[in-house]
Amino acid sequence: MRKAESLKNEIDLLPVSMLGEVERFIEKLKKKEKTVGKPATTLAYAIEDDLPSDLAEQHDHYLYGTPKK
């Protein structure tokens, strides 16, 4: 319980402009928690939301810096 109280106090000290970022982080944690222990086919939902939409097609570009095809 002390850890939760400590975190609540830290959030209370943050500027209002940062609360949206904290909220997004908490939502990502909730999504990851839902996928723990599920089959590999559902693990794709645990991946960060800000990945490029063409990652599968252009993986060499993102991994090795080759020109996009």
C-alpha cells in the first residue's frame, strides 16, 4: 500500500500538462496485463501503438536503414 500512496503523491505533484501522458502509460499497462498468459496470437496487442503501419513490409528499412521499397 505504501508504494501506491507514494505513486499517488508523485502524480499529484506533476504539472497538469503531463497527466495525459501518465494516463496513456496506464492504459498501455492495462493492455499488456490483459495479454499475459494468453496464446501468442494475442500478443500482438501488447506491442506499442506508435509503431509504423508499414513495419512488416519495410522491416529492412527500419532494422538496417535500407531505402524503402
